[in-house]
Amino acid sequence: MPSLLVVSALLAAVLSAAGLYAGSRHCRWARWRHLGRAGTLIGALLAIASLVLWIRALGAGAGACAMLGTWMFAMMALPYVAGMRVAADARSDG
């Protein structure tokens, strides 16, 4: 069973990616787009928190790799999920 520290680090990385996506010009979700710079700032702070948590859980090298892996996975998944959701909404309107 994963420890609370690992789950917190994973959650912080995913929320960081969500904040950075919400703060970008490419965000497809209108409700998230209004966050703007605040989303970017929140995402950056959560990225630092995630890195610290991963390093405390696994050590410096493995922690940095785990943080980057989970962070990049979330950063790749969010636009894909948003595109699927927007496309599904567009099909249901017509």
C-alpha cells in the first residue's frame, strides 16, 4: 500500500499540471481558462511541493525522476482529455 507521502506527491504533481494547463492559452476548458496567471503560479508552487515530497519519499535522484514522470504524464493527459471532452460536447450539440 502506498504511503501517504507518495500519494500526496502524486496528487501535487497532477494538480500542478492542471494549474499550469489552466493558466496556458491552450486550455480548452472555459471554466479553467479564467484562472490565467493565478493558475500558472499555483501550478509552479505545486510543482515545487511535489518535487520536495517525492525527494523526501524516494531520495534525490529517484524523487526527481518520479516527479518528472508523473508531472509529464499529467501534462500530456490533460490536453488529450480536454480534446476528447470538447469533441464529445460538439457532437452532442449538433
